[in-house]
Amino acid sequence: MQVLAWCGFFATVALILAIDLGVFNRHVHVIKTKEAIRFTAILAVFAVLFSIPIYYLYQNQIWGFGQLHRVVKGVPTVERITGLDAVWMYLAAYLLELSLSTDNVFVMAVIFKVFRIPRLYQHRVLFWGIMGALILRGIMIGVGAAVVKRFDWMMYVFGFFLIWTGWKMLFLKEHTDEHPEDHWYVNLTRKFLRVSPKIEGDHFITHVPVQTPNGESVMKWAVTPLFLALIVVEFTDVIFAVDSIPAVFGITQDPFIVFTSNIFAILGLRSLYFAVASLISMLRFLKPCLAVLLAYIGVKMIVVQHYDLHPGALVSVAPIVLILTVGIMLSRFLPLPPPEPLPVELPTDDTMLGSEPEIQIETPGVKKT
């Protein structure tokens, strides 16, 4: 009967998407920061309110919730999860996933810049990108939960992987991929699909003229740069999920809590992008704190698995809140120094006349057909 709880969750997700498309984004427009912050707050309220049914289901063990079946050192065991513990785990997983999404926001900004996607159409790309991410993350979480349930030693693998990820974020030089249009999956798309060199409004598919062997020009189907940006967004989310999903498994191995917290965080990623994309550089200490947080979760996974410990839910929640608070406060009180003023440039004839150079929106590396 757990299927009823899953149906209720998917109904909640459908309601959120309906509010997004039917109320906030009924017409295509440039999403402003205040609007994005308002919708982000609404999504956060939905996420927090969902902890109420989680408490009820786990506290009363309805439909088998609150009983986590797993293997510990080769012995099948059943762990009892109380309603309060389930709520703490859910909120901790949601907060962790939402915090890790800040890196995703920065990469999305790079993607839109490279493919020259106007702000007017960025919401459409993100909306369908998030829809694809819901499916892909659902598959990854389902596979991960099944593997952890069957092979307890995978917790060691996840733990060491998170420690390595934290070390890499903290000490290795940050490398920003400024050429996502050259990735193999984009080239593969170009190989099998005809690509239009121009953006055709908010369309993913359009018609382009193609010369036939007879010299005639006929209209053929082609994908637009928006579609290429969508492909990159999907694969980028999969790459980030490889880091974030093991981290959530370090908080809880309950598949319902892992999935619901992940999906609520992903639903907020779209509005989070428009809310903080221009402010992400101000959170200078957030990424180091996320690295420390991932390393902590990795160590915790290994210790708990090795010594068969059963720490309370607050052991997962308190460090997340503490570390993130430290990162935000340090960024607030120790901001980056102001950049040095640029040398004054003499205005050109064009700028004196008030004219602007002609802007052509084309995809780099794509030739006209």
C-alpha cells in the first residue's frame, strides 16, 4: 500500500508544476529576482509542510513506513525509524541537496552564456531540464537504494568517494568548463540531428531550408540551440547527482526520504537559479564549507558502518546547519575586496551616437545549412 503515499507525493509535485506554469509563468517573460525569490519561498513551504505526512506515516508505521530493511555485515536487519527521526532526516537531506545545488546554478549560468540563450527563454530550458532530472534522479536513487540494501559494503565506497570529493573541492584548483558545446553528447546530438544555427523563439524544434541534390531548397526538421542547451543541462545534473545522492545516503538509506527530499530540492533549483545566479559570487566561503560537509558525511558513513552505530537524527542535522551557517556568515562579514577600477576608455563613435552593435544569436560551432 506504499503506492498510495508515492501517488500522494507525485500529486504534490504535479500541483507545484501546475502553479509554476499556470500562475507564475503563464506567459513567457524574463523572470526577475523578486519573483524568483517569492516562488523559491513557496517551494520551501511546500517542502517543509511535506514533513507532516512523513511524520504521520513513520510514527504510526503506516503501510510499512518506519521500518528500514538493510544488511549489516551480512546479516539482514530491520531498523525502526520514528516519526521525529524521519522528519529530521528528511529536512537534513533537503537542506543538503539544496545547498549542493549552488554549484549547479553556476554551471547553468555558464551553459546559457556559451549557447547565448536569452533570459526570456532560460526558464523553458530549465523547466524541461528539471522534468528530465526528476526521471533520471529517480532511476539513480532507486538503483542506489537497491545496491545499498543488498551490499552493505557500498557504504564504505560512498564514504570514501565523498571524502575524495570534499578534498577535491577544497584543495584542487577550480576548473570551469567554458566549452560545454564541445562535449561528446552535444557532438553526438549534432551527428544524428540537424541543428539550426539560430534561436527560433522558445522552440526546441524548427524548420530550416536544406539544399537537395537537384538544387532545390526544401524545409527540414531541425533542433534549435535551446535543445542543445537542454541536453547539456540534463547531463550536468547527472554529473552533480553522482556527488549529491551518495551524500544523502549518508544521512538516511530510506528510499522514500531520499527521493522526496531530492525532488523537492530539484524543483527549487529552477527558481533558485534566477534568485541567486547574480549573487553566487558573494558566497565565497560556501563552497569550502560544502567540501567540509561532504567530507564529514563520508567519515560518518564509514564510522557508522564499521562500528554498527545508530546515531540520532540530530547527528546528521546539526553539522549541516552549523557548517552552512558558518559559510554564509563568513561570506557576509568577510566579503571579497572590491575590484580595482578599470582604466577610463574614450567613447567610440558608436557609443557617442547611442547606437548598439547588431546582436546575432547563433550557436558557436554550428554552421548554417
